[in-house]
Amino acid sequence: MSYIHIDYSLYPQPIHTLRQRTSRNPKSISRILNSLHDSNYVTIGDLMKASLTELLCLRNFGVTGQTIVIELLEAHAKSIV
């Protein structure tokens, strides 16, 4: 996900901090973030090192999940600036 600029200082943050940056359905967000966490994507840095193809192979993570994660990362990056 190298095309999204996220400051390196945010890499150690848990992925669940992304939950705070959305107005989407909380259950959908929880399902996506739990799927990532269960697959050992624990921090934003872990997520940023993954390719979109890798993420699509995860259980409970499809194209919609991919779109939502990109939105969450972009919103998180903008909120910090």
C-alpha cells in the first residue's frame, strides 16, 4: 500500500486506531480489522507493508474491505497532518 502516504511515526500504532476515523457501519469495520488482526496485521506498519493482492487472500477480506481500509488509512493520515 505504498501509494498511500502515511508518516512513519504512525506505523507502530495498532490497526484498531483506524476505527475512529470513519462513519461506516461499525460492525463492518470490526469484521475487517479483526480479519487483519487475526492474520497478524497488528500495526499500521504491518498493513502498509502488505500488498493489495496479499490482503485479498485473507479470510473475510474482499474488494469492499480493501476499499474501506484504504479510506481508513487516508482519513487517518489526513487527521494527523
